[in-house]
Amino acid sequence: MKNKKNKKNILIVGSGKLGSHIANDYALNDDNVVLVDQDENILKIVGAKFNGQTILGDATDIYTLKRAGIENADIVVSATNNDNINIFVSLIAKEIYKVKNVIARLYEHTLSIAYDKLNIATISPSVLSAELIKEFIRSSKEISEIN
Amino acid sequence: MKNKKNKKNILIVGSGKLGSHIANDYALNDDNVVLVDQDENILKIVGAKFNGQTILGDATDIYTLKRAGIENADIVVSATNNDNINIFVSLIAKEIYKVKNVIARLYEHTLSIAYDKLNIATISPSVLSAELIKEFIRSSKEISEIN
């Protein structure tokens, strides 16, 4: 059951696999989803089946973020493949526009300490996947111990 | 407590973030870890702090995989950024060398059906991360409902 009260403004920066996956999922819901990328071709591919809004522009330009509605965003996900861009977008969202929920994709996991200090949630796909693979390997060892 | 009986031969193909993260973790344990990549520079960077064995070579060449010890591997993780290479390595491991545990990184999630049929485990970092971000967004909605 959809509840209009819960309709959120979700701004996603970066339309790679991660960004476009989230964007497409939310576009099927009742949320307002805006997807920003500086690559016109990638945006066109995503946009073909995307029900939300796409914004072509450089996310390190604050005017691009304003065009994408950062001022009214409830959630900002910065999912580009560039840690510096993700840090920039997260900081702008958190410190200037006081966006409550900010999530940044993180390649260089050692940077997570800095994010923690800023109270910005991070996601490291490779670390997350590595943990899951290790869990798989651990289970397979346990199985061979039993056998 | 380490148990020699549980020492495993782990072959990892692809020394990007995911592959090298797993390789380094296991190299600190008692397992035999071999890491294969065709990029000499990347292998050098990883190898500098890596306690296992590195093999320079093209993983789509079966002789590279033999040099890396696929015949005695207990676990093969194919974590390159190329789905076709990962499919090739997984199939060689599973079908020719009867490796019990094979895990492939998967970019194009729609291919997962094919992997399921082959009984090969897959990991899609972007899908996994998207699910976690969605969980984060869901929680933030619940919090705002309570407030």
C-alpha cells in the first residue's frame, strides 16, 4: 500500500551499474528519483527504461546538484566510480544542504575513517563482496570438516 | 587455532579491488593462495604486501590456469571485471577440473540464470550494494514515519 506521506526525493549521482540499479528500482515506486551523470550516452541507455528524471552534468559543479534538486533531497547517494567526486557530493549534501541521509560509494576503503567522522554512510562494493565470498569459503570449509 | 587439515588451495583470478582484497585476507591465514592477473603492474602493487603466490598471465589460456594450480584448487574465485573471462574460468574449473567451490563475479546480473544452471555461485557487487543502500533508505523512511 503506497503512502504519499512517505514519498521521498532521492538524488543519485553516477549512473553506472550501482547507481542505475538503485535508480531504476526506485523509479518503479512512488519516489521522486533524479539521476545525474556527465556521460550523455550512459544516461540515454539508462533513461530509455527509467521512469525518473535524468540530469546531464558534472556533479562536482554545485549548479548541477542544484538543478538535480539537492536542496530538497531527502536522500543523496553518490555512486560514481571516483572517490573524490563522491566525497565532494557527500560533503555538499551533508554540510551545505543538510541532507539527512547521505550515502557514498567508496573505492579506497581506508578513507572510511574520514567518512565516519563526517557521519556519512559508505558502501564499498568490493569489500562487501569479499566478505560474502569469505563467508562462502568459510562454509565450504565447515562442510569439508564434517565430511 | 589453526588446523592443517583445513588448509585450502585458493585460486583467485583478477587482482582488482575484489580479488586482491580476498587474496590478501587469505594470505594472512594458513591457506595457499594464488592470484592470477594479466597486468604486471597491478600484480606488482598487490604483490608488494601479498604473502601468497602471484602468476602473471591470461586467465583465458588454460595453461595459465594450470600454472596457477587449478588442478589442485579447492576453491576458485574468478573476480575479473570481464563477465566472459569469469564464465570461461568458472567453466574450466567446474567442468574440467571438478573444483568443488567456484565463485564468479558477475556484472550483467541477467546472466545469473546461466550460472545457476551450472551450479556456479555468483557475486554481483553492484546488486549487493544496491540492496544494502535500499535497506538504508527503507530504514530512514521508517524513522521518519515514527517521528
